[in-house]
Amino acid sequence: MNIHWLLRLTYWMRHPPSPGRMALIAGVIVLCLLLVGAERFWGWPDALTVTPAGRGGLLR
């Protein structure tokens, strides 16, 4: 683990985030888990799947 992250953790322990920010973080995590669960349950839509174009590469 990088020393920067350890210093950030010590700062968070000494100055915890506000309850509103903690609720925002929890909401984002729950939303991500819901999206992953829906994708696992129903699968990825074919319309959003990228089809390989072959060996064409980038357009110039």
C-alpha cells in the first residue's frame, strides 16, 4: 500500500466524513451493486455489444 493512502486513512480516522457524505457513498455503492446484479440476472443487451470489425484498425 502506498504511503499516500496510509496518510489519507489516518486523516479520515481523525476527521471522519459527514453523515451526508457517508450516505452518498453508500448510495453509490448500492447503485453499482444493483447494476451488477441486474446485468448478471438479465444479461448484457446485444445492442450494446461491440462487434469486432476485423483487422481494419483505426480510420486515418
